Amino acid sequence: TDLTVEDKMKEMIFTIGEKLDLRRFVIVDGTTSTYIHGGGAIGVIIKFEADDAAKNNAGFAEFAKNIALQLAGAGVPAVYVNKEDVPQSALDEEKEIIKAQIANDEKNKNKPEAIIEKMVMGKLSKFYEKYCLCEQEYVKDDKMTVAAYTAATAKELGGSIKIKNFYRFEKGEGLQKREDNFAEEIASMIK
């Protein structure tokens, strides 16, 4: 059936009996994998670029699900697919934070500039490992990265696979919590 989003929302409101609002969604075409984590607390969509040899292989579905599981279940959620996707402005900001940390550390602040630069680059690699999906440790085998797992799977399936993009939705994400000042509320009631 060709339901519009509005029609489906009305149907769901009628079925559930609760008011529902759709805050955000994305349409993804192509080869994808999805995963719902934590009873609906987190949902992910991963888009892949894969040739027929890889995506028509039975092992591809398991691989794609594992990558979606990685994105949903990681302690710190990935923000970027690869190192190359990190904007220069984010790198510059992270470098400034690292340099400020070094400057505030008594043991390191007087080291030569060349040594400090190497320290910054070392800490920047930790940034990539934390926020770039392909640089993260693969959850099912911490001896390899997601990129290494992807390459090994592509080789095993006899094709090519690339993680192109991802979307991660977290329940309540972006909602502002209402903060009430109880004392002010009581004072206004007394007036």
C-alpha cells in the first residue's frame, strides 16, 4: 500500500491511542542495514556501497547487521565514517583542546614544540578511534578495527564493500528538559 507518512502517523495514533509527533526522519536509498538497540532507545541506518559479488552473498547480511550493531551499541557513538570525513574545523578545535591540556600539565608544558606536536598527533589518533566508525575497535573482535573487519569480509565474500554513511537516532535526543524553579513557582502562587 502507498501510505503517506501522515496517513501512517494517523493509523499509529488510532492504534496506540496516544498523541504522536514525528520529529525527524531520513530516507536512505541503496544497500542498507538497520538495527534497533535497547528496546527502541537507539536506532541506526547504515548505507553501504557494495558490488554484486559482496551484497548477493549470504554473509553480507550478517556483516551489515554487525556494523549496525557496532554503531548502536558503542559506548561513545561515532560521529564520522572515516578520518577523511572529519572537518578541518573539528580537528583544529580538538588540537586546541589537546594543546591547552598539555599547557596545563606541569610535566609536559615545558617540552619542546616538536615533542608537543607529536603528543598532539598521538592524542588526535585517539580522537579518530573514538569518533570515526571505521577507526573504532570492532565490538566482536577488539584486535581489529571496523575498517579491518570490512576489508576482511569483502575479501571473504569476493567483492568490495565500503561504509558510505550512517544515521543514528537516540530516543529523546534534542529534546530540552524543562527546568522549573520550585521556589519561584511557590512565590508566584502566593502573590
